[in-house]
Amino acid sequence: MPASGFVSLIGAGPGDPGLLTLRGAEALASADVVVYDYLANPALLAHSPSDAEHIYVGKKAGYHTLSQEEINALLVQRGLAGQRVARLKGGDPFVFGRGGEEALALVEAGVPLEVVPGITSAVAAPAYAGIPVTHRGLASSFAVITGHEDPNKEETALDWSRLATGVDTLVFLMGVGNLPQIVEQLVAHGRPADTPVALVRWGTMPDQQTVTGTLANITERVEAAGLRPPAVTVIGAVAELRKDLHWFEDRPLFGQRVLVTRTRQQASALSTRLRALGAEAIELPTIEIAPPEQWAP
């Protein structure tokens, strides 16, 4: 039987490739195969070896490349085959990423693993929109809540009465489709209708889009803006701070997409600079530099 491999469950962060952790980059650099999600920025694949296998297992509303059970089986199969597997998951593996389920499947199969935490969009997307989830005088607590519970549940697991009035800042992930129901439940359980709200789509990315309002009008504003998933919903007084703190969208190249055609070795520094200015840098090397001994005959 082949020696057991190793699986790294890596948090890819919220989207900006610069927010990957150093440990995450190290694990990718030693991978034989990278299994990555819809919300994991494909630019992160550049951290893996040139001969590493890349397997996309993305899931989004209405379309799953593989079921969760199939993804679990794939990780186990590759680990038992002796491969080093980098499982690249958007945000943090253990924050609504079903990383716990994958970890349990690996443990049950006897495959060694590690968990590399990532920056969750629950705090990163608001931060890039100019919204701190806590702020002295405004918010001493925050909660991260799923906006899309398991549809097979007979009843909700959320205690709306406590969420509505017991936490200063509420951050909903995956809740765009259920926004009307979320608003209805919060207002019905005591959250004032004039509470500030912000939805941040593709937070930390050059095409980040933010819609603001209150519980009384946010549903209509989101619909008018045509906002679609993925988006983070922030509810609470801190959402008002965006008026003064919208730093990311003020960058000179925000919203621009730039094609970088330099060699892979040369592209990194330019891409880093472009991203710092707010642009999306797409690397597409048109030439490759190699010593004569590597030239094809």
C-alpha cells in the first residue's frame, strides 16, 4: 500500500491574492496537487510548482462541480496515494467553509493533515469597504452568521430574538438571496428599521461593489443595484463609518484590469505594484527565459 500523503486545508483569504498567509504559500509551494474552490483566487495557483495538478471543485448557487462527499473522497484518495495535497478554500476553512467535514473525513481515513487558517471575508470585506466590525463607542461585539442555512433543516437554528438585539454588529455570509427574510426577522425581533446596513460584493477585489442603506430600504437598494452573490452583509452602526473610511475604492487604478505579459519571473514585482494601486493584474507571460542547455533540440 502506498505511503500516506499529506493534506493541507488552506484558507485562501477573501480574494485579494496578497492576503494569503505565508504558511499557505509554503504549503502550496510543496503541493503535488491543488484542489481549489470558486472563491479561491486562481492567481494563488502560481504559488504551486509548475508541474502540480490543479483540480477545480468550485460550488456556487445552483451549480456544484462536485458534491461535498465527492470532494471528501477526492482528498482521501489523493492522500492515501501518497500525494501532498493543497486544499485551497476561500476565506478560512473553518468559517462556513465545511473544512471541518473534510478534516473529519481525512482523520477517519488515516490521512495526516494540517489546517492553515485564512483571513475570513467576514472581517476583510467590511474592512476593504471602510467598515470596522468593532469600534469604540459603536460596537463592542460582532457575530458572523450564515445567511444560507442547510435547506434540509426542518427549522432554523438561528435565535433571531437574541441576534437582533444582543449583538452590536451582525455579519451575514452568503445571505444575498435571503436578504428580505433576514431583514424581516431582525425588524420583527426588535432591531430598529433605521439600523445602517452595507452589502459588499467581491470584497478586497478590484471589482468590489458596495451598496448601503438601512434595514428599511436595503432590500430595494440591493435590487436596484443588481447586486448578486458573493457578498457580505454588515448590519449595525459601524456601517455608517464607510462614509469616511472608504480607502480601497479611492485607489487610482481601482476597477481597472491590467494584462501583464512579462515573463513569470519579471511579472511578480509589476503585478504587486499594480494591485497596490487597486488594479486587477492578470499575468499572461508571452515569453520564457531559459538557459541554452534547456533549449529544445
